[in-house]
Amino acid sequence: MMRWVRLGLPLLIFTLLVIVLARGLEFDPRHLPSARQGKPAPRFEVPTLGSDQVFSTESMLGKVWVINVFASWCTACVIEHPKLLKLSKRSDFNLIGLAYKDEPAATAQWLRQHGDPYQQIALDLNGQIGIDYGVYGVPETYVINPQGVITYRHVGPINDAFFDQHVAPLLAANP
Amino acid sequence: MSTERTPTDAPTPEKATAPVNDLAHTGEPADSAEIARVRTLTEQLRCLVCQNQTIADSNAGLAIDLREQVVKQVRSGRTDTEIKQYMVERYGDFVLYDPPFSTINSVLWIGPFVLLAIGLLLVWRSVIRRHRSVDAPSQPSAEQRAQLQVLEARYQASTPSASTPPASTSKDSAQRRTR
């Protein structure tokens, strides 16, 4: 009996360690938990691209909306773009673009080339809005509920499951 | 490991063409105390794009922006705690090189001490055990004593009229006989 404990215990510890470390290998150290998730979305009011309108987060209260941080200099944004174009066909939520640290002319040119999925494009010329949202890489996407709280933040290009997992439940809960 | 890892772009200085907030670059001479404060603060904050550098060391676009943010806030008279709080609100505890104690990271803080305690306990136990066996090196166990009794009884039964003392297996009697 004692012998089995002596042999089995180190084996058990070893196995547990292997499982824990193997799981650790799967994690991407660049994917950080968002400090803003579950908190009210920072408010801002900035000019929009290609119009004299102003975009304000206040105007989005009561609506489910998604803000996608992008830029013309961002190569990963090109990968993500077709998915956003597909999502833009839906009318049950609002897709807002945030042109992050980009020259408006360059943004406009890029959107002419790749298509424009956004209802409005807010201009974050000096990156201050990015800092307020905790953006550390582009693209990033934030889902915000009608109460103005960030329910989900995605770093990197969105995947196919993005809408079904993170936006659809909000729409179902807030018809 | 994961092949699904997706690239993200960090703004690089030459790409960031937007007018940066020029408070940090104004000709206004900074006094040395201010510079020292900015220096210590930025050395305690992690650059999130290049994770093993502080924002003082890094030249990534975001690190430059955050450095400017620190300069701006130091100039506007904010305390160190307030500035750190500003960063943690946005980027989480990860932005601090010296993360505070919380339930999530308590294992990291306490774990090594628990392991040390377990190690010391094991060492102490094995030392005690060795000590005992040194104290009583030739004490026969209960089992051995029982065997001895059985053997002696059997010997006496087979030689009832023996006048010579039995050649016992016991070390003591053997030694006595040779003397």
C-alpha cells in the first residue's frame, strides 16, 4: 500500500504538471484579458470620416453596437474585412468603425479599395480613444450593449463565430 | 502552438501619421525632478505590444503614446498612484511590472512559499526517521523476535537433554561464547 503511494504520487504529480503545462502552451500570451470588459464603454465625441457629422457614444445608448478599430496601415485588417462586409448586411445592430491613428485621406482610399462596411467612421487621429478603450493592437472589436457596457472585446481579426457568440445573444436579450 | 493565432498590427512610429499630442515636445524646459518622475513611472509600466520591454525602453507606437500620456499627466500634477491607476483601468494589472496581490494571482504569490514549506516538511521527516534508525541500530523488530522465539523453542524441543548451551542465532550469545 505504502509502496503504491510512493510510486503513484510522483506519477500523479507529474501527470498533472504535464496537463497544466500542455494547456499553457495553447495560450497566446498576446491575448490579454480586457480590463474594460464588463465596464461602461468610455464616452467620446469625434468628427466622422467624409461628413460633417459628429459621432457620439451617447447616440448609441439603447442600441446594440459594435465598434471595430481599424486603420489603413493595418495588414491584419485586410484579412478581417470580408467578414465585416458580410456583417454589414444585417440591420439589427450598428457597426461603427474607429479609424485609429490614421490619415483620413488614407482611410478613405483604403475603404474605396476594400469596401465600406461601417455605418459611421469615427476618427481617432491621435489615438486617445484607443488608449481609453485599452487598444494595444489593431484590429480590435468591442461589443457594447444598450446600457453602454462593453460585453466583449476581441483582439485580432474577428472569426466566423464572432457574431453568433457575442452579438446575437445581446440582440436576443434586447429585442 | 495554435495555428489560428492571428496577427495584429501595432502602430509603428513612421506609420502613425496623425498629429501627436505635442505637449511632450513643447519647448518648455522640464525640470529634472519631473524627468526623474517620468523615468521611474515609465520603467514600471509594461509595453503591451512588445511584452518584455517597459514603455521607457520601447519605441513601439503605443509605448510612445503612453510615454506622452505619462509626461502629460505628470505635468498636470497627477500623483504616481493616479497615473498607474489610469493605466490599469485601461490595460489591466498586466501593464504593471509589479502586479498587486489579488485572488487571481494569489497562487503565483503564495505558491512558492507553499512548495518551500512542503519541501522543508519532507526534509524534516526524513531527518527524523534517519535519526531514529541511528539511535537503535540493532533492535530486532517484533516479527524478528517472534521468529527467534519459534526457533529457540524448536531447538529446545529437539534436544531436551542438551547440557551445552544452544548455538543461538542471537548475536549476543555467539559473542559471549567466543570470548
